[in-house]
Amino acid sequence: MSQNMSIVRLESSDKVLFEVHYDVIKCSETIRKALQDLGDEDDFGVLPVPKVSSQILEMVLNWATYHKNDIPKVIDEDAEEDESMEKRTDDICAWDTNFLNVDQGILYEIILAANYLNIQNLLHTTYRTVANMIKGKTTEQIRQTFSLVNDFTPEEEEEMRREADWCKWD
């Protein structure tokens, strides 16, 4: 991207236009690659973001603006699971906790947008948020939290408990 081109124009699925500085949206691997593919032009036109509504895109851009100076976390896909990334859910910053304190439908849409736009730090933060929603809850509490219907027979539930008994921690 040339030095002259610092504004990127994005169009949401519902045809709302957003102008955002490249430094903000560079956290999106999808947008970065699209801009690289377009070459070193000064005017890229409008980049469509067909799978993200304006409401969610605005939220993602707010998140990206807040985190634009963060150092990206490097995840080694070839590393052993324990070495790759610390599996913590208690290290979400207060701003992110407040930002992601939304209803489950919105949180789900943010997860889908982060995945589509390939914004790894946002994706991992949303995963940790969902993990915190589950942590320490019983099966029934998890069902209530996520409005899940128990469609297992008592026999199927007992079989699943026996099969999953190995994963209980002391």
C-alpha cells in the first residue's frame, strides 16, 4: 500500500460504507491480502465485506481502533499444544470484557465476522469470552445459558457420562 493510501473504504453486507485508516484494519488478514492483490494503487475503490452487517462491522472497527497499536500474538501452528498459546480465560482486558458484554446473538455475529475477516486476536478474545460463559457450570446451567434443548434420552446421557468420565479433573 502506498504512503498516500491510508484510507480504506469497506462496504458491509447491507451496503453501508465505512472509511477506516489502514493502520486500524491491517489486523484483518483478509483485508490485507485483498489490498495486496489489488496492487500498489492509490485508489482501491470500495472493498465489499459481504458476510458482515453494518452493525457488526462497526463494532469490529471499534475493536480494531482500540487495539490498533497492539502487538499481534504469534501462534505457532506446528508447536505442541501446550507450547502454542497459553490457554487462559482470565486475561481478557477490561475494555474487551465490556465490549463483548453483548447478547449471545451479537457475540456470535462478532465471532463469525472475526473469522471471516481473519482477525486472530479478536477471534481468540471472543473464544475466551465464550469459555468464561461455560467455565464452572453444570451441563444444565450451560443448556440454560445457551438455550439448548436436551434431546438425549436418560440412557444416552448415562452412556455419555461413562464415556466422558476420563476427562474429569480432581
